[in-house]
Amino acid sequence: MTTAKEVKTANNPDAVSLSGYIIDPLYEPVGGQTDPTIGQPGEFPYTRGVHETMYRSRLWTMRQFAGFGSADDTNARFKYLLENAKGTKANTGLSTAFDLPTLMGRDSNDPLSIGEVGRCGVAIDTIEDMHRLYADIPIDEVTVSQTINGPACVIWAMYLAMATERDIDWNKLGGTLQNDILKEFHSQNEFIYPPEASVKLVVDTIEFATNNTKRWNSVSISGYHIREAGSTATQELAFTLRDGMEYVEACMKRGLDVDSFAPRLSFFFNSHNEFFEEICKLRAARRIWAHAMRDRFGAKNDRSLLMRTHVQTAGCSLTEQQPLNNIVRVAYQAMAGVLGGCQSLHTDSMDETLGLPTETAVRVALRTQQVLAHETGVHRTVDPLAGSYFVESLTNQMEEDANQIINEVDGMGGVVQGIHKGYFRRSIAEASYRFGQEMEAGDRIIVGVNAYPDGNEDAQVELLQIPHAVETQQCERLDKVLKTRDNNCALQALDAIREAARNDENVMQSLVDASLARCTLGEMVQAMADVFGRYSGGPEW
């Protein structure tokens, strides 16, 4: 068995010796003439990564997505994931998936929620559910990500209120609220309010986080779902960055100094099957964002220029046929994310196209990251693909093509205007159609689907089933909260939300107060809908 050992020399004090070879911590062009468009790791324009030493000093955060059934069920899965992550040098984070009613701002007892409670994620109705979801988990030590958008401000308010009742300082809370509503209008449809009001609520959370928390990332600008809807890699890159610019513009119009909030903006990208394209997408993204923040928005703080990135492997690439093949797909996609320079990574489970992940599938997904981190050697030198003729050329081409799309969106008046014109949906639909045509023609091979069948395509993996009792019990818990709370206090809290929304004030403090008063998710969402209205989409859709 070969082992690596540190080699302390005058020229390379941090070099590593492996099987007789010396691996330097960083490789540069012969003669030291660095291309300024590539730069150095941790330096503008951050093509080679946002940190000088990248994974040599700290591995990426291994973040695993979990959420199903009741808060108690998901809490048990969280603890299982934390237990299985012990012994790794990487930080471990918890990503929370919410069920469809929660994502749409509906309580579990809403008639529209029937049959969906706890099915695709965890059901959260009140602060009591939030307490049960994170019970016995040190949320001041473990980072928490919450994948929610339309009612994101309400869910975050419940989380902050829960921390208050646990006597945990908000400044000790680390994590990320997805809270990217613009991509919902492009791709995922989990919007509640009109685009203008929706952006206003995102700005409210950014402003509140800036003034009240030190470590929390109030928005994760997400290309993942854009790609899952069928976009190309370049569209994912361009639409995501332009969405981010829209939020920056809105915050600056609010009067926020760009350097007060930009350092805590984060991004979320997909890692699909085309290996080098995914690597170059992340390299181009950092470069475009750094230039935009410096040149377009006048940021002065170097941290405002950094694109900190979470990557998740491509759920839409996983297949029902031969599901064990998905383990291989996820491994390659994960390596692309790491070679592209992500700061955190989620690996999908092999059975996600068939149902909610089982514990076995989740463990394999986590082990995939651990093998990548500890057995492949990808962390031994910073940005090992830099200088490759192919990689640098493709990075440049993706940057150029993405900037053309960004300029096109600028020309139509920005992202919100593009939404009203149907531009994003139309572009993604056309790309998805082309992909389907390539598959049907056999120009794009998907192993086990349009090539290499094995003659036994029935599901060969265990499936996780959610019993109907989950919905019944959740509605009973909600009913108990409604019967035992102080209704006058709750009604006053809901009126305060309406008043803040009506006066164009930041709604976050009123949402925290309402959470403490045991107002429900649906009640708080409706209080804002009483002012903003609900959005069903433009006529051109």
C-alpha cells in the first residue's frame, strides 16, 4: 500500500511525496508568467479557486440532504448522517428538504395538502415542529442548510425563534437559506407572490441577516433547479449569475452598502455528466462574478468578489433503469464539483428516481464523498487542471457565451422583466427539447436507458415508504398547537406582519414574533398574501 508523507525542503516546505514522486502544493507556468485571466488561487479573478490553499488545508463540507415524514423522522436521519460522518476531516452539514405543502406555504391541514404531507420532505407547520426537527442537534456547531424559497422568510423566522427559545445566540448560527425565488419563476414553480414582492422579501432576509447574524448566508443563488428543468450548462451559468446580480441591485436600491452583504451571498450549482464542462462552468462562474462585483457594483472588499459555491450531483441524470449505475454517475459528478473548486458538496442517493432515499443509499452517497476525499488524492495540490489547453479554452468559451446571455437579459430590463416576457422558461424548454431529441436519435447515450439494457429493468433496490399515519399525526400535532396557544397574541402578531408588508417595511422581525406566538406557516404566508396577492403566472405561460 502506498502512503503519502510530508517532505520538508527549502523549495517546497509543503510538498508531498507519493510513491517516489514529489507533489507540489501549487503548480504554475514554467517561468512563473501567470495569465492574468487565470490568476492564482485565492486571488482575483479567482478562476483557480476562492482560497489560496483550497482542500490542502480544509476539505469541502460534506453536506447530505434529508427530509421526510415527520420532524421526528428527519431528526433521526440527521443523527444517522452525523454519526456516519465521524472520523472525517471534512466539516459536515445538514441540508433540510421540506414537503410540498411546506414549500408552497400551506399548513398540513390545508385541503390542498391532502396526500402530500411528509411525502417529498419534512412537514413544518409551527415552531414546535422546528424544535422537534433539530432536537438534540447542536445547531450552534453544525451548519444547517434549508432548501426552501417561496416561504423562506417564514421558515427562517421559525428557525431563529427556535434558537431564541433554546437560548442560542443568533451569531453562532451557521448555515444557508436557499431563498432564491427568481429561479422558481424560471424552473421550479414554487412561487407564492408576484416577482416584485418576492424579490422584496429576499432583500428583507438579506438585510436582516446583515444586521442580526454574523455567520448565516441568507440566500443561496441557485442554478441547480434551472439545470434540472432542462437548461444547458451555459444557461445555468448565465441565468444564475444574472439572478444574483438582480438581488445585488435590489439590495443596493434598498440602501445597503454592497460590501455589507455581498460577502455572505452564496451559490448553488448542478454537476451533470459532461465532466469537463461542469469543471469549466465553475471556473468561469467565479471569474464572471468577481468582475461583476468589482466593475459593475463597485465592491471594495475582496470577500465581496468571492463566489462561494455548493454543488449537488445531478438528480435529473439518475435513472430508474439499472439504478446501481447511479452510484457511478454520482462519483464522477462529485469529482467534477471538487475539481471545479466547490466549497460544499451533496452527493445524490442511487434510489432517488424511485422514492425517498433509504438509509443504505444515503450511506453509500456519503461514502462516495469520503472515498473521493481520502483515497483519490484530489486534495494534494490546488486546482490540478489549471493550464490545460482544453480546460482553459472551454472556460473562456463558457465565460464568453454566458456574458452574451447576461447582456441579453440586461437589454430586456433585468430578470423580473425577463420573467414577465417568458424569456427564461422559453429558453429552458427549447434546450430540454433538444436534449430529448438527441437521446431519441441515439446521439446522446444514457447507459441502461437507450443503450446497454440488461434484460431485467425492474427496480432492484429497496424503497422507503411513507405511511399515511404521518399525515394524520402531523395534523393532530398542529391541531393541538392551535388549541393551546394564546389566540389573541397570535392574531396581533399576524396583524403586525400585514402592517409591515403594507408599509413596505422589513417583515422579518414581525415573522419571528409571530413564530414565537405559535402562528402557523400558512397563517404567516397568508398574512403577506393579503397585501402582496398570490401569483399564478403570466398570460404568455
